[in-house]
Amino acid sequence: MSTYEIRSGDRAALIAGLRELADFLTANPSVLVPRNASFGVFVDAADSTARREGTEHVAAPLGVPVEDLGEGYYDARRTFGPIAYSVVAIPPKEQQ
């Protein structure tokens, strides 16, 4: 059985922060916004199989495929307009 760890945060706090940011930007049209923005979740695992399984676990509810970038790296992302939500798996330092 493969073991992976998903680095996730406080869901309610993230959603509240996004709403607060949207409200702030709406109320302050002179504040510049980035052309693109992204954020995501990281998967840690010692072996490639576990990294892929962890990435697939997060990607499934997003409805996106996992891309094998080679050398133990995996990525899946879904875009919402100019904002990307991604899940990334990176091999441990000793494997890089």
C-alpha cells in the first residue's frame, strides 16, 4: 500500500479570504490585479506510485487528469478564468 501526505490548509479560512479579497477588489477598482493567479495543494510521498495516487486523489473531484511530467513529478490543474487551482507532487530532494 502506498502512503502519501497531502499538504492542505484551512478550507473555511481560504474561502473567507477569497471572498474578502473579491469584496476588496470590487470596492477598490484602482487596485491593480495580476494577469493570472494560482494556488494549489502539494503531495508528499517517497515513491512515484504514491505521489501519483495522491495527485489523483486531489484531482478527481476537480474533474481533471493527472499529468506525468517525468522524473517523479505529477501535476493536475483546473482553471477558473485567469485563476489556476493545482495539485503538484514533487519527488523528495534526494531523488531530484
